Amino acid sequence: MEKHPVYQFEKYSDNACLAIAEARRWAETQQCSLLSSHYILAGLLETEPDLLKRFFHNQALPLEEIFAQIRSRKNEQEPGSNHLNNVSNISLKILSRAAAEATYSQSKQIETTHILNSLIKEPKSIGSEILEVVARQVTAQQARAEKKPSQKIYSSKTHRISKLKNKEQSLLEKYCFNLTKAARAGKLPPMIGREKELAQVLHILGRKTKNNPLLVGEAGVGKTAILEGLAQRIVAEDVHETFRGKTVLSLDLTSVISGTKYRGEFEERLREILDTVKVRDDILLFVDEVHTIIGVGASEGALDAANIMKPALARGELHCIGATTPQEYQLHFTQDKALARRFQPVTVDEPDEEAVRRIVYGIREHYEIFHQVLLSDAVIEHAIYLSRHYLPDRAMPDKVIDLIDEACSRAKLESRGNGLQPVQLKATTLQKIISNWTGLPVHDLHFNEKHALRELEKRLQREIFGQNEAITEIAKAVRRRRTGIQSSSKPVGVFLFTGPTGVGKTALAQALARQLMGSDAALIRLDMTEFKESHSIAKLIGAPPGYVGFQQMSYLAEKIRKHPYSVVLLDEIEKAHTDVFNLMLQVFDEGILRDAKGTEINFRHALIIMTSNLQGKQKQTTAFGFGAPENKSSSRVPEHIRDFFAPEFINRLDRVIEFASLAEDELHRIVKKRLREINADLKPQKVLVEISAGVREKIVQDALQEKKYGARPIRRLMAEYIEDELSLHLLSGKTGSGLKVRFSLDKHGRIVSKDFATT
């Protein structure tokens, strides 16, 4: 069991340990069994007599008077703790908060400043009351001592200055949120990571001119968290002396605009704020969604916020930190070069999975305390997995934090406990939240990728018949990539399936989407017959600038954005234009496709499969070979493939997989599979279909008459022989209590059906 912070002496600095020891000595001297807050104050001041100067800059509080006040309260005691017998409840809170402040400020140890700061924040503590009493006494003494005959002359001036300061303070409080104040109160979550970006922000702020950092990153990557981290560092004095004592304010532009009915009213209000900030050189002004300053407030010829701020930004009179997304930066700042050059961009990329893991584990305790819910390591890992796979259009770490937050809220509200015992968050709660957000059925979210990879061949062979060698080759390649053996800067795999029509090339791609990605929706199919012309490339990357549809995202880009973990099927690739082949080279090589607007489309989690009938066309003059020996899924590239595709295209393929011709027994298995599908569709109507061996043989033999189409005739023949007749039985109205329909051959070799009532 983990020790309480009071006894974790290894976490305290040397001076802090001495202060606690002195506090206990004071308590013993005063014959008090509890370590109360005023004895902690005494211990701190005995150890570091100058400690108060860091907190009371304008007042020199006499130590003797403080010690006298402590002694005079000998008989006063704070309530005891429920957890520790020799520490008061308030002292327990003070030391716990000090430990939390040390964590927030990323300090290696709990310092005396953390303890004193925590003590001052505790209004009900005796120690805090003593400091307040002594401070009032000193203020009163100074006021009496400074009274002179000329005091009346200066009193009005002092009053005016005080009034002006109060006006400035109320103005900033009205339109800004004080991040430093929130950090001092312990209301901000800790910043984990982002050291590089924060250092870059501080370097830019330290410049003489153009000292305005602009955080550019996707929504949810943690831009605001960097500013919160800066506020926490300032509070903890863990910054260069240049930034000590600074105040970080977040400007709320909507509040500034609110209520401005007449021309010039917004300008006047914004100028007042900026003038106040310029006069007080201790303010760092943060503007979230900074692109909104362009155009805001501009009406009837009035200046917008951007033009009002430009002069102060250029002269370095205003320390402004902005945050925006790459899309908004491209749209607004590239249009206004004068504003863009006043800001220095700081790129905030989405953290990698390991960084996300550190962030989530770092904030776990805060969510556990807030929700009274326990988060196990397994649940956190599952939350990361679910958010990565099923929320692709949002950024990490925001999406996983949102998922955990809502799941904790749901678990707490649905629990039937008494509220005293924390609730254990379960993986099923996370799955229900994801299901609500995405509309996916909950059972689809039980997908286990590792298990699917281990059993990939077996699972595929249950769906695809007669292509065991092809399945083995593709399973090997996929496992190599998924286990990290191959480079992660490329797609999961790039395969070319060749072979006659109707042997299962497209069906295998569909089965891979189900088995690898866990959903039929993960298959993105493009019919390459639609890309015969050179201009059809716009369907892949979007229309060029100046053309209709330029602002719209292409079909492929939109699909990949929503389903990055997908199987991309380029059906009948040989029918596409040469420009399409050249465009796909960068996808095969780098896993990236750049659209017409320059946006990168990430294919690195996708499996790319192309199908071609080139081999089938070449071999049409030879025996097709139902019942021929199994084809060889050779790793070498067949000659007719080399003759058709360019060498640079072929060299980027992971494998060219030749599909075998289907034997007669495989066709029998396909008929059985189709029958299972029909029965599955009819199960809600309580209908069961059976076919005799003779009927199955007839379907197979009729399919052999159209051997050039492979297995495709089977579905058509099943519809003609079975489904058409079956529909008449269903219309008879006998389905309510259950119906069995059996198909067999009569003595003339014709297919007949008979229905039976089932119980």
C-alpha cells in the first residue's frame, strides 16, 4: 500500500524535511498531540526565515510577532484526520496539495514554497489566519506612520491611481480568463511532454520584436495545453527570470464583441484592452483560434481586430500568443502577409502513440479523483486502441481523453453504489460510448487484431475456396507489416491479384477487410474503369484550383480520412489511365497522397489491393481448367504483367499473387456457402431451405458450361433454380409457424420443391 505524502520523506527537499521536523518539535513543545497548520508555519519560518518575502513582496512581516501569535493559540486545535492519528485534517490537505503542486510544476521534490503556498490557500487553517492577522497589523502600523500634513494633497492622486488600477483589473477580468490564477489554484491539468514546443514558445517570447508565437496544429493535439503548462511553470517559478511574475490571460473575443451595437464601439473596447496590456508589461495575451481576429468587428469601414493589433504586435509592445489549425493558417494568414510576418509559427504535431500513452497515464489520477472511478491499465490501453481505430477524424490525445472522460461519467451515473466506494471502469462501457458516437454495433468493437492476425489463414480459407497458396502469401506479408518488421512509412501492403475472372480476387479483398479491420465498412472499392481518361484523376485528388469542386474533398480522401484502417481495392487496375498509375507511385512508396490543395492523405494504415484479369485474358485460348492442377502463387512477376506495367510500378508492389483456377469440388463448396447465406437471410422468417445432392450437382454442372466466368454463374443459377421458386413459397403465407422448403430432382432431372411445416 502506498504511503501518504506526509510519510514519503524521499519526495521532500532537505529544507522541507527540516521544516516538518521543526513543526513536530513545536507541537511537542506546546504539548499538542496533533500537527496543526500553525506549527507547520512555525517549522517553515524556523527553517527559512526569509521564506515569507517571496509571498509578501510589499510587507515585511515580523517573525517574532508571528511566533507570538502561534504561542498564543496553544489551546486551539484543528479537527483530527480520519486517516492519520497525529496530523490534523487541514494539515493533511495542505501537505497533499503541496505534493500535487510539485507534480503540476514538474518539480523533482516538494519544496518549502509548495508547502507555504498550499497553507496560504487554505482559508480555514490557523496558520493562514495568523498570517492574515499579522499582515493587517503591519498595514495599520504603516498607515499610521506614513500620515503627514501633506497627506490630503496626495490622497486624491492615490485614489485616482487606485481607481485606474481597479478599472484595468475589472476590464481584464471581464474579457479574459486568467490561466495563471487557475494554475495557482490547481485547476489546470498537468502538461505532459511538449517540452520542445514550450521551449520554442519561450524563445520567441524573449525576442525584442515580433515576439509573438503562433501555435499551428490540428484541433485536439494540445495547443491550449502548452499555454496551461506555461502558466503552471510561471506559478512554480520554473522559468527564466525574464518570465517570472508574468500573467497569462486568454482573450475571449466573443465577449469583446458582445453588446457592441454601434460603429466604433468594438474598436474602442479592444483598444482599451490592448492599452491596458501594453501598460502592464507582465501580461502574456493568449488568443485561441487567432484566425478569428481577421475580419471580426469590421463593419461600415471600421477596422477589424487584426488591423487594430498589427502596430502593437510589430513594435513588440504586445506579447500575444496565438493558436490555430493548419487549414485556417493556410486560408487566412497566407492571404494577409502583413499579419503573418508578425507571428512566428510553432508547429504542434499530433503526438505518437507512446507520447499519448504517457499523457493519459499522467492525467489518470485527476479523472479518478473527479469521477470517483478507477482506471486500470488494461482499460486505458483499450481506450487508446478504440479511439485510434474508430475515431480517425479526430486528433490524439483529445479523442482518447474525451472517451475516458465520458466513459467515467457514464460508469459513475450508472453505478448503484453508495458513492463511497470508487467504481471500476469496464471496457464494455468504452465500447458503448464508441458505438453511440460512430453508430457501429457494439459486437463489432470486440474485434481483436492480434488474434485475427494469428488465425488469418484459417479465417480466410473459410470464406475463399481453392486459393490456399494465395491466402498464405498475403497473410505472411500482412503479419510482417503489422508486427513492425517492415517499414511503417508505407501502406500495410500493396498487392496485385491476377488470374481469370470469377476465381475470388475481389472476394478475398472483401474478406480481408472483415478479418483484418473488423468491419465490412473498411473496404474502399474503386472501379478503375471509371478512370480511363487523364482528367479522371481529379476523382482521386480533387479538382484543380479554379475548377468547380476545388473546395470539396475527393471521394478517396474522405473515405481514407474516416476509415484509415481499411482495405483499398482498385478493381481491374489495367483499365485505368497511365496518369493514375504514376499518381499511385507515391502512395505505394511513401504511404502518402497529396491532393489538389496540398493536403496529405495518409495511407500508412491501409492495405492496398489491385485486381487484374490480364492473366485470364492471355489464357482464354488454353483449357480453363476446372479441375486443373492448382496454380502456383509464385513470387516472381509473370511476363505478361511485366509487359503491361512499367518497372517502377512493379518494383513498388509487395507481391504479385496469381490466383488458381477453381476445381469442381470448390464449386460444390461455393454452392453450400451460398445456401448458408440464404438460410441466414431467411432465419427471421423461420424458413429453412434444403437442397439435395442432385440439385447441387446440377448447379455445378450448369456453371461449368460457362467456365470462362468462373464461379460467378453460381449466384445467378441459385437465384434462378432456388430463390425464384422459394419466393412463391414465402408468398403462400405459411412462414408464421415455421417452414422448411426442400429442393430435389424429379425422375426427369427437373428441380422440384416441396414445403413442410416445422414446429
